[in-house]
Amino acid sequence: MINDTCFAPLLCIPKIPFGKKWVEEDGVVYLPVFSNGKDSRQWLWLYRRKLTPYVKDILQSPMFVPTDGVTYTLAILRGTFFPDDDMMTMMNIRSEGASRGWSDPPIETACLVRNLLCNDELRQLGLRNVNVMHLPVLNQYGEFSILNISKDNWLNTRGAGPSVLCDGYTAFAFLVESRNRFDILTKR
């Protein structure tokens, strides 16, 4: 369970009600996901028929590091936060996340979110696409990409260069906090 303690002046995590997967506050969806130790080969096997070669590039990159027993709290910022589609460059989106004290989530969080939320839940949240704002990975074609969760595809990729434009239908997931099982048990 996530507590509602402030960890930094700009960084408060709202309490997730019991039995709920997420909470929305001030237009931001907060979602905890729990790592399960699956490595890239296991994720590739699980989603084998639903992945493009670009997704496979990211999951097989050395930047994919599996964890087990870590709770990641993600903040999902809706694209409608930005008043103008012309302002929705990856550089501006990352700057907004940094100004809120958020950071780049691990690549595995995209798999964990996709595994947690079904298409109906994405629709219920009003999310068509969620770009997971992990560090961009250079794919086999020399382009930087990040993973994208879509209500139409399981996982997809999205260009992640600083000047890449996004639309108002896209949301952006950042890391707010990560805690391992040991930290949670020792703080009681």
C-alpha cells in the first residue's frame, strides 16, 4: 500500500484506495506496479504474437534490467495538460516531468503496466496511448525509441528524439518512487 507522505516539496503520492489499481489527482493518474522478476526473454515469450521487431529491440537491449519485489509508483500525465500540440515535444514533456520531481522509469515498468491494465481499463481512464518515459533506446534502424502502451496494441514503440511531437491523446508515464520489499518491511 502506498502512503500519502510527502518525500520532497513537490513530490506527494496520494493514497491508493483499497481495492483500486490507481488514483487520479489534479489530472495525474498515480499507478503502483510490482516487479515480478520476469526477464526480457519471459516478457517476449508472454507477448510473442503481439510484439513488433521495434519492441523486441527495446526488450532485448542491455538497458532492460529486471527486478523482483520492487514497487514502482508511476505518474501518468495526460497530453491534455499541454495547451498546444506544438508544445508537446519529447523535450518539453521530459522537462515538465523533471519540474515535478519525476524521473525516467525502468523499461520493465511498461511490461508491468501493460500486464496490470486491460484495454477496458485504459479506456476507462480515457487513455488511448501511454508513452513510458524510460531512457530512449537506439533501435536497429538508428532511431531512438521508447515503449508505448496502447489500447489497440499490447506494446508498441514511439520515436523519442527531443523534437518528436506528440498529440493530446497521448499520456506520459514517469517514475515517482520505487521501493523494494526490504525497504517496506524495515520501515514498519
